[in-house]
Amino acid sequence: MRTIVYIDGYNLYYGLLRKTKLKWLDIFSLFNDHVLDARAHLLEVRYYTAPVLGKMCDDTSSTQRQRAYLQALRKSYPQTIKIIEGKILATTPYQRLVKPIPEAPHLVKVQVYDFNEKKTDVNLASDMLAAAWTGALDQAVLCSNDSDLEGAFSIIKKHLPDIRLGLVAPIMSEDHRHISKDLSQNADWSKILSLFHLQNAQLPERIPNSGLCRPVGW
């Protein structure tokens, strides 16, 4: 089966990777060697993300680490990994406090940073639908647990039922009840991505024929 994998980068990061030391992840090997079955011919892995902003990070080197990682993926798989970048929109709204602050009881609202990822869901859903309609694949595999992507899954299932839909949920829980029901009800198969999978699909410490190395902080 001609297979394309669609990865929601931030969903993968916050769902599974964030608190691990496994961020130097080889996403092609992950799916080709550890997730997909023998019937799948992996044509492409499409990775949807957005450049992090320095002001949204506790560690200012986070932006450099992300850039190094994306460069490592491009260098390692120039033909089979496609990185599609959206953007992070930063705003500074005033938000109402849930509870008063004892040291400042007069405060009712505070100004906060609010960061919203833009374009990722739309780009991913549009690309998946386009590939399905143009006959570019036999199987679409979504790596996300975001129910916002249910629309694309349900449309493909309704109008192109011969296309096989796979769902890989990047969540810490091993309980299948924690997989998004909106997504799984349209999937032909589903799987929970585990830390074991990630441990066995890491990029080399140094990317061959380049100056790229795994960041020390990772």
C-alpha cells in the first residue's frame, strides 16, 4: 500500500516527547520500521510544525534546538521527509483571574502572553484530502490525537472508502479509551505511540556529511 504519514508536530511534542530525552527523533524510521506493517510502502512523511518564538520558551536555546532538528531531518531524508511550517501568533490579552492573589487583592485581571499555532491543522487536512482525491496514496496515516482533524478523516472515509486510514496517537497513556473517539471512529486501525517506539528510532548523534549534532540539552 502506497502510504503517506501526516504528523502534527506540536501534538506529538506535547503529547509524548516534551518530558523525555527522545526529541532527536527519526520520524521516518519510527513509522517505516516500528509502526507500519509489512504491507505498507512508505512514500513520504509530512511533518507539520511552526517555528517556536523565544518569548514562549523557558529556555532561550529552544529555538536553536528546533532549527537544528528540522535541519537534521531534511539532511537525513531529503526526498522522503517534507516539513511544512505554519506560524505561532503571539498576543497579550487581559485575562480574568480564577482566584484573587492574596498579595494583590485589588487585581481582577492580568495581562498574559497567549500563543496560538496557525495553519497546521488546515495545511495537514488540506494535504491529506488532496492526496486522497488525486490518487497519490492507498493509505493515509495520521499521527495526532487532535479531534479538530476529524473532518478530513470522515470526508475521506465517506467519499473514498477504499483508502485505508491509520491513526497513531502520541499519548502517554496506554489506555485506548484515551485515543480521540472522533478520529478513531473513522480509522481502519489505530495504535498508541509508545516511548519504546521512540527509543528505537533516534537519529545518529552526528548527522553524516554535515556539521549537525544532537543538541546537548536534549
